[in-house]
Amino acid sequence: MPTKPRRESAHRYHDMPASSQRNAWVITLAAAAILMVTMGARQSLGLFISPLNSSTGLGITTISLALAVAQLMWGVIQPVAGAVADRYGPAKILIAGLVVLAIGMALTPFMASGFGLIVSLGVLSAIGSGAGSFSVLIGAASQHLMNDERGKAAGIINAGGSLGQFVFAPLAQTLIQMLGWMGAMWSLAVITLGALPLVRVVSAAGRAHGAIGNRGSAPWQAVQEAIQDRSYLLLHAGFFTCGFHIAFLVTHLPGAVNLCGLPAAVASWSLALIGLANILGSLIAGALTQRFRSKYILAAMYGSRTLLIAWYLVAPKTAWTFYTFAVGLGLTWLATVPPTATIVGKLFGSRYLSTLFGLTLLSHQIGGFLGAYLGGLALVRFGDYQWMWYADMALGGRIGHQFAHPRGSDCVCVLACMSE
């Protein structure tokens, strides 16, 4: 079995100078602010589908294909960006990410073909947003924090992404109404570049208190060792399930609302409530990692989704049912990030956290692609989403059980290093 990283004593962080502690949390807040911009810009692109289609006549299917490619590219770039950040530091990759994201959005109004949209939105914007996302930002902050503080920091950073969804959606809609979709897209590109000064804060030089994991002399050697650990593979399975849930719901919840004969406003408010609730859920999840084993937090999250979907299926389909369902889902929406990142850090140290956590995010996006795509197939084949709800329940229940009741070496288990 690969050598486990040397564990850190819980009291060392509290023995650090107050200035070092403040610096670590300033870095965390700056990382949250960058994620608010990159995730906010990325998650507001759906608002451009209708005006872009009206302007270009490319068709909803073509535009949707470009955004589907973006889902995959956002995941593919995570481990690559993480490896670059682990090897050379986060500054260069964050700067490149913000600039490429801005370029992708700025070029989109000039694209008059499906291939052009795939290049601008599906590749450039997605790569730029992914390079300035969870893996690099959480890894950068973790280098300055002790084990017992990383989960809390990941929760704060994750909440920044949810805040971006809550802020950028109405901002983008207002800009579209005022400036047209082209002017709005260019405005978002400029706003993205406004986050560049925060890179200097996130990449501040200083004592990296958490960088003690020594698995391998290079990121890919660390990956080779990690994939032999079945605990790490279970984290991939969990994030695959999370992505399947999220992409299915964010893509097809409006369709489910429509099938129930409710107005479209119910869907938009439900999506807004998901983003708002996830801010609270992310902060709670990050705080809980300091008190409970992260595997049990994940078990509770995935199990709660199964129970919530079961309740939804038997509940009367009213607006308040959807709002309650949205709040319940929002509490765990991307709140799986802090405990998952915490487990990766405890299993392998923070030296290559950006790389290894980035790979779990790739699994998340593969699940997301299938959740969105199979949801559409289910609607065409059966006329409703019933079998997708059953699939969501089966995946959530299975993964929740695996985290809660590990069997031998198949699960996150073994591992004194996972105790809080």
C-alpha cells in the first residue's frame, strides 16, 4: 500500500502567528471571489440561448450542443489545470483562465456557425472557467491551511460559486435587456477581467503550511498511486453521482414543471432557490468537516437526496412542492465539494490536491453529461422523467450506503487519517 502522508497535529495551526492566520483566510476569501466570477459567468450562459438563436438562427439543438461540449471541457481541464498549479503555482493558470474565459465570451457574438460556437463557448469559455475553478482555488488555499481548517475553507470557496450563480443570473438578464445579448456578452467579458487583481492575493507567497504530502515527484506519479486506492475511486463514484443529479435537474427541471402544468416562473424561482440554499449548505458542510468524519457527511447528503426525491414523487405537484424540493436539494447541491476535497487532502496531503481533486471533478462532469443527455432521451422515449427519478434515487442510495457502511477495502474506510 502506498505510504500515507505525514499527519499534521491539530494544534499547529493555532500556534501560527495571527498574521499568518489572517493571510490564509484572506487568500480563501479572494479564491471565493474569483470562483464567484468564473462560475457566475459560466452558469449564466443559458440565458443567452434564446436571444442567440433569434439572432443567428442556428437552432436550439446546435446551441445546446455547444453548451454540452462546454460541460465536458470544463471537467477535462480541471485535472490539467490542477497539475499545472501544483507544479508551477496557481498564478499563471488563474491568469490564463480568466483571460481565456473573457476571450471566449468576447468572440461569441462574432460566431455565425455551430462550429464557431463550439470553439468560443464549448472550448474557450469552458477551459477558461475551469482553469479558474474549484481544483486550483481550493488547492491554492489549502497550501496555507492545516488539515482541520481545509474543509471550512473549501465550504467558503464553494459558497462563492453559488453566490456567483445567484448574482450573475439577474445581472446577465438585466444586461441582455439593456444592451442586447451581444453587449451583455462583452460586458461579462470585461467583468471577468476585473477579477485579475485577486490572483495576486490567491497566489501570495508565504509559508505553505499544508504542503506536506510527498506522493511522487510529479503530479502524474501522484495520480498513478492515487488510482490504486479504492477509497479514492469511491470519491469518483460519489462525484459522478452528484454530477448526474445536478445536470439532470438543472437541465430538465423546467421541463418537469411544464409537465405538471405550472407556469415557467416556478422553474426559474426553483433554480434561484437552489443557488441560494447552496450558499448556506456549502458553509454548513465546510464547518461540519471540523466535527464529523467527511465520509459520514457525504453519506448523509447522498442519502438525503434519495429520500427527498421519494417525497417529491408522492407529493402533490404544486408550486410549493417544487420550492421545498429546490431548497432541500440546494442544501446539498455542490455542498459535496468541501467533504470530498477534505478526504482527498487527508488521504494524499495537499501537495497535489489540485490535481487529484481535479480528477474527481472530471468524474462529476462525465456524470453531468449523462444526466442531461439521458434525461432528454427519457422524455422522448417515455413522455416523462419517471425513470430518471428512479435512477437518481438508485445512485444516491447506493453511494450513500457505500459511504455509511464501507465493506473491506472497497470504500472510504480504512483510514485513521479520515478521522476529524
